[in-house]
Amino acid sequence: MQNPNEDTEWNDALRARGIIPPKEEKEISEDDIIKIMEKTIQEKTTDKSMDDMNLEELNEKEDEIDEEDERMFEEYRRKRIAEMMAAQNNAKYNDVLEISREDYVREVNKAGEGVWVVVHIYKQGIPLCCLINQHLVTLSHKFRQTKFIKSISTVCIPNYPDKNLPTIFVYFEGELKKQFVGPFAFGGMNCTIEDLEWMLSEAGAVKTTLESQPEKQRIHDVFGTAIQDSKIDDDEDDW
């Protein structure tokens, strides 16, 4: 028996006379919607991908969509809103946690699967350490899926040299991925929150919203890469 949903002249004639029902519309999957909308937007603009847009940008983009694509765009928009809400609900952290030496293994090495941890080793009374702590508080509110931790050097690592402060360790799933040691690694007191965000994004700890590397950090990287990646002094105790 001939399939009534096939695209043939005979079936078209039968449908026109009401002999067979209209052809069933193929259900559009989410993947189909995404592909169609991405192609439509790419043809109309060279802006960022829709996956990277926030709600405000999606609303602005809606004005550029043709009427025939409006339904698909609305479905895509609802999907993006759901993803944003899910990301917000899945956020685990929202501050900088103060820990001691005893907490280190539990909070850092055993932080869990898929968890990035940023650890700031600091000392009170050092202006740059205070500045970095202020930046980290702001970044912890912005990147809530990254775990931000701070610990006083004398509490966490006995005999840790003050010249190595501030120090930031970046861990992923308990493994050390990057370290920034000493004032020069941060560019001194000129370190802005954008500089620090870029550094952490380069290490993989956060997904930056910055479109390009801050100028001061770019200049600093040219001269400081070797020092920035240098290892901690050998005279420290094994911790």
C-alpha cells in the first residue's frame, strides 16, 4: 500500500479531493531549531554566537528575525532561558571560603569531579594580598561554579616565604593546573579585576566575559611569562 505521507503527485491529487488526510508535519527537534537559527543569524550578522548571548542580547536579536523564522526563534529563546536558569540553579558557590591547613585536602584536593578551585595564599598587612582578596570576592559572585578559597600563609603553609605572596593555585578535580607566585605575577598593585579574570580564564578556572586581554596584562605577560610560571622557592617546608 502506498504511503499517504509520501510527496507524490498522486497523493497531492488525493489530498486535494479530501480522499486522504493532509500530510503529517514532521516534528522539529531542538537540534533542528538550533541549526536553523544559527544559520539564519550567521547570514544576517557577524556577531557572537547565540549560545553566548544573554537574555537582553537575545531580545535585541529578535527584532532582526524575519516573520517566517519568528516561531523557531521563540522556541530557541525559551530554550536559552531554560539553560540560563539551570546554570543559575546549579551554581554551587557564591563567596570566598577561608580555610586552614586541615581543610585543604577536603576543600581542594577532594573538591569533586568537574570542579575548578582557585586558592589564594595571602597574609594580612600586605596591600597586594588585600587587593587580590577584594577582586576574588567580586569574581566569586560572577563565576559561581568555580570554588574560590583563601588561606593565610602562616596557617596553611608554615614557613612560606612572604616574598612569594600573594600566591594563587588553580586546581581542577584535585590536580594543580596553574600557579601564580609573587607580586610580579600579578603586575603589582596595578592588577585590576579584569587582569585577574583574564589570568584565571587563561588557566581554565573561569569562562571570561571579556572580549580581549586587558592591555596592561598583555604588556605584563610579554615580560613576565617565565617568572609567572616559576616554581615556588625550594627552601619552603614540604606541605
